[in-house]
Amino acid sequence: MSNPAPAEAGPGPAHGSEPAPAETGPGLTHGPQPAPAETGPGTGHGPQPGSGTEAGPAHSPEAGPGPAHGHEPEAAPVPHRDTEEPAFPAAADRSQWRYRPRRAFWRSRLVRAICVVTVLAICALVILAMVREQTGTQGFLVGLGLAVLPVPLLMAAFRWLDRVEPGPWKNLLFAFAWGAFAAALVAILANSFAIRWIATATADPDSAGHLGATVIAPVVEESAKAVAILLLFLFRRRNFGGLVDGVVIAGFTATGFAFTENILYLGNAFGEDQEIGAAGIGMVTAGTFFVRVVMSPFAHPLFTVLTGLGFGFAALAPRGKRLRKVLLPLTGLLLSMGMHAAWNGSATFGGPWIFFAVYGALMMPAFGLLTWLAVWSRQRELRTVSGELPAYAAAGWLSPAEPLALSSMRARQLARSYAARTYGKQGARAVNEYESFATTLAFLRDRARRGTAGPDFAAREQELLHHLWQRRAVASPALTYAARATGRAWTPPQYLDYGGYNPYRS
């Protein structure tokens, strides 16, 4: 297939839109042609709803997109492309895709989104009012200004980790808001009630405070934060595919929780300084800021990431392993509670030297180990891309160099830059969408190999291939250029015009 001239190529249609005819589309001279007006999703060469027919464009009868549920995952072939113009069915609007059917009004996404936002907003108003009441208005504002400082850094670190297949921002913002408002509200109410009950039962307020900080707080707080991970695991399952997703969601949840907790601690410290008239480096506020924001901003994320890893391992478990899907998250939750209790106990009972000993002997090694595991998981995602996409390149859907470029973050960025220079911002957006669809396709096939893709694998694979083909005329040359420019693919000599492509021409 020849590449289009830069002057004629464009970025391709927006995600979910109807494919344009070849003579009016974005340089897709061999792209999919739209079906007649009466053709909709599930017609043409696509599988009929409920029929069990294999999906895939114009392929041999024995080639299907995936095995039936319960068969060996290794038997899943790639849909063959027999012609230069695969006969895709007309792509319906996103809301009409068969694996995202329309729901009743009370089950619609809009209604659920409104309910979730309303609940979180009420929690935010209540918890912030309680914190302001405890710290005073000045203390609240000082605590808010200091507590917000580590938030962008932590969020950027977790988002960087999620760059291979970025999760939707709405999921991450929900996790942050849940940790900051809902989990914090549950924690402050439950901890206060438990400490008062223990103090009343034992008539020893000091022991009740120590017990609450060491035993009650870790259990309550980690359980409250784990609810956000559980909700996303249950209701956003397609965006929760492995260890990285668990780490990122847990990190955002814990960052939100630590943000609200830091407002309370820093605001109270400022109030103490105002009462005793302290100033300078000896201020309680300065010490609290150093311990909570400078020395250990990763403490809460470190605890909750253990829960996220438990859910991440559960997401990788094959279908039918129900006991494993329950025990792995529970194990992660118990580990997070244990580490949280050890951290609080060192500060409550041990004094400063025991605190620093636990920090150096437990927290720092655990942080290093989890950082290594998170980076390794990200590299594993790139290896999944490089391992699964060559099958589609062999079937003709991708060029041979594309899997090499898609498995390198540097090559991906270079491809977007190349498309931006050649086709403009729309070209860069098309390449970015192409990279996202290709990565999703690789992970989908990997889940099918492990038996966790679900019964709608064929329909999802068909739609992903359709969206890739729509953008191929722009994205394929850019990714091929990036693979060769980064040394991941063979570069032709300068005197050759390889298939209409020459990397030495600007």
C-alpha cells in the first residue's frame, strides 16, 4: 500500500465517527468504504448480534478473531486481510456499539455520574467544614496552601507510570476525590467514634489515643481507601487490566487522602504556633511540614499501593478463579494495614529514634521495592505490545516496523512529532489515537490468550481494527519513520526510495 503525499493526508476522522468515502477522507486511498445506509453495526462482515458469527473483515472461513469462551486462548487467530480494501461494516456511533448497549435512563452513565459527583460534593463540603472547625479559618488556609504542594508531583509521577496505556482521567479524578473527601470523612468519623468508645470503656484517654492511632486508624483508613479501588475494579473493569492500573489508582486515592489529612495536621500545628507564639525554624508547623510533606509524602501512597497490587494481580487472574480474585485483594489490604500500623506505631510508642529506624529499615526499602515493581510492570506492558502486535503485522494490518515503534515510548513521541510537522495538529492527534487503539488491541489479545478477555472479544477486536485502518494512512508512515530513526528497525540506504518513503527527506 503506497503512502499518501503529505499534502493530501490528514489525521483521519474522530474517534467513533462514520468513515468517510475514500475520495473525501484523510488520504485513506485504500481505507474501509462505508456500507449502504441501511447497514449498521452487526451487518455486513461483522458478527450478527447473538449469532456467534466470528468477526473480522473479509477473511477465510477458518480464520476468526478469537476462540469461544472456554477454549484454549492460544487457538485465537488474527483476522486475515485478503484485499487492500477490507469490507468493514459501517461504524456506528460509539453509543450504538454492540458491546456498549444503550441502558435504561436510571442506569445511564449521565445519571450515575451525577449521583457520584453529588455524593462526593456532599462529602467534600462536610469534611472541609469539619477540618475548618478544628483548625480555624487561618489554620485551614495555611494547611491548605502547604498540603497542596506535593499533590502535583505525586499525581505526575503516577501518571507517568501509566503512559503506556493511560487510564481515563475521570477514573483517576474519581479516585483522588474519593480519597480526599469520602475516605477522609469516613476515617475521621470512625476514628473519633472508636477512640471515644475505647476511652469511655477503659477510662484511659491516653491509651485510647495510642490504640486508635496504631490499630483503629490503619484498619479504617486503608479500608476506606480500598473502596475506591474496588469500585473501579468492578465498574471500570476494561480500564483495570493489571498491576500498573492498580498502582496508579491506589496512588491517586492515597494522594487525595493524604492531601486532606495534611490540611488537618498542618492547620492544627499552625494553631499551636499561634497559641504559644512560636516563630522560625522551631515552629510546630515547620516540623510537621518537614515530616509529612518533605520526608514522607509517599507514606499513604505506599500503604495503599499494596492494596492496588492485590487488585492488579486479581485482574490478571484467569476467568473462573473466583477465590483468587477475592484472596489477592484481601492479602494486599492486610499488608497495607500492617505497614500503616508499623509506621504509626513507631511514631506513637517508639520516640524519634525508633521512628527514624523504621523509616530507614522498612519504609525506604519498601518504597524502593515498590518503585522497581511499578517500573518493571510498565516495561512489561511495553513487552506485551511488542509480543502481541507482530501477529497483526503478519496478517497485513500493520507494517512490520509498527510493533517496534509502538513498544517504545521514545518512538511514539517521535512519531507524533513527525505527524505534527507533516500534517499539523490533527495529524499528531490521529497518530496519538492510533497508538492508543493499537495498545488496547495488544492488551485485548493478551487477555484473550490468558482467558480473561470476555465473550465480546470478537466485536471489540473488529472495532479496534476498524479504527486503526481509518488512521493508517497517516500513522503508519510516522511510526515507520520513528522505528527507523530510533534504530529499532532497518533503515534503507539514502539512494533508495523505499515504498515511497525516505527518512532522509524532510
